[in-house]
Amino acid sequence: MVSLLTVLLEDALPRVLTITLLIGVGVGLANLAVEYGVVELVARVGRYLTEPANLPPEVGTAVLTNAVSVTAGYGMLAEFREEGLLDDQATLIAIVINTFFGFIQHIFTYYGPVLVPILGLQVGLMYVGARAGISLAITLIGLLAGAVLLRGTDYDGDAIEPDMPDEDEGSQTTREKLSAAGQRTYERLRLIVPRLAIVYSLVFVALEYSDQILESVAPVLAVFASVGLDDPGVVLESVAGLLGLPGAAVPVILVSLVDPTTGAITVAPMIGDVLTPEQAVITLLVGSLVSLTIGTVKRSIPFQFGIWGASFGTKVIVVNVCLKAVFILVAIGVFFVA
């Protein structure tokens, strides 16, 4: 059994440091953009997204940033919410709109260079297209929600304006602007980093000692076992049968619970002989649907709680997971019918 200290130093600490760095970059860029007026320039492009959703133009900067770094984009939104530019409802809608732009970077960092070569051009493009459609649909839902729920909302644009000196003191120097942005970034990270460290540590420790935890809840698991839910493969076989998938799809779905890439590697040799291209895509989509739970525990909860805190972070997670689940089901239905 790996020691507690090893888990904290080798698993939790690197993740916390990486996320902290990316959030620091995002928040720092947001503050520099405010100090130098870049927000206004980028917002002119982002307004095509923010205007239909009744969001302030500054949010367009954060949305477009997601195409480069989701963490940095979230950091910007967190800064805008902290400064009072966005309330909780507007922040949630902005997060939903972010979805497709966050997916764009994954095309270049994961789907394109990793999944497409594994799955082959036809199935790879079909699966990536399905994931892109899911993300785009969620973003459109965000735009629609903003158009309906935020109609007539007034935003205080001065909330994120830097404090400017009096006219007789002249304009701020570059050093003063950098110092002001750095101070604001430090204050924000001081609130976020402790939460990140605590939550990530708890999650990785829980995963490492999962066997002992499962033993402690054995009486509860026995109740599920009494109705035949002790083996997830039984449930997945039923799901696969409903979708017309052969039994060979079940191991792929189970593997996808732990690692989507390994799931793709497992399904690739089956394409053409055991599974049709459409069945292969359905299998991977079912795997991604089932793996939402593990992904939420390992990534979403630590990340969202660290940025937003437990209360608002829970709302973000619920909205994200529910929308993903709904549209994954829709995509499965489309391929099943086709």
C-alpha cells in the first residue's frame, strides 16, 4: 500500500501546482487585460457570443480564452464573478457557453493526434464529430438560456475597471499596471489555492484507499448486491442489448470507465469484424456516459470546488454533468436510429 505522504507528494501536489499555475495565468491575463484595456478589444469579437446571451462584453474574452486554455478561461470568469461583474446565474450561463470553445483545444491536443489515429479516419472523425456536436449543442443551450433568463439584466462595467489615479497625478506607468495586476492575481490565488490543495488531497487519498473505504460501506453495497447490482457488467450487458450492441462491447465500456484512451484502443481491432463503425461510436459514447461519474470525482469536483468553493462549485458540476449526459444520450439515439 502506498503511503499517505507518497500519495500527497506524487499525485496531489503536482496536480495542485499545475492547476494553480494555469489559474494564475488566466487570472493574471484577465487583470492585465483590464489594466491595459485589452478586454475592450477582444470583447469586440466576443460580443457576437455575449450579446445574444445578454452577457457583458468582457465575458467574451474569457469564452474565447477557453479555446487555448480551459483553466485560464475559468480563471477569468472567476475573476469577473469575484469582482461583481457577474452574478451566479450569469456565471453559470457563461460556463455553459464555454463548452464548445473548451472542446476546440482538445481537438488539437487529444482527439486529432491521439484518438483519430487509434480509431482510424472514418470512425475517428465520426466520434470526434459526435463529441463536437454535443459540445456545440451545450453551448447553444447556454446562448438560449442567456437570451431568455438574462433579458434586461444590467451589468456594472466599472466593477472590473482598474483604480485610476487622479488626473493631476498623470496616467499609470507600466510598472504600476503590472504591480496592480500582480497584486489582484495574488489575492485571488490566495483564496483558491488552499481549497485546491485540500480537495485534491482528499480525492487522491480516497482513491488510493478505496478498498478500505469500500469495506467500511460493505453493508450498503450488500443491499445493491441483493438486487443484482453488484456486478456493473450485468447492467451494461442489458444496456448494450437495448442498443443492439454485441457482448464484445461490454468490456470496452468497462475499460472506458477507467481510461477513455484505453477504451478506444480496445474497440479499434473490433471495427469492421465485430462492430460496425456506428456501433463502435455508440460503444464509446456509452463508455463516456458511464465514465462521467468517475471523471466528476477525479477531475470536476477538485477543479470546480477549488475555483468556486463547494456551494457554487456544486451547481457548476450538476449543470455540466446533466447537460453532458443529456446530449450524449441524444447522440447515442441519433447513431442508433441511423
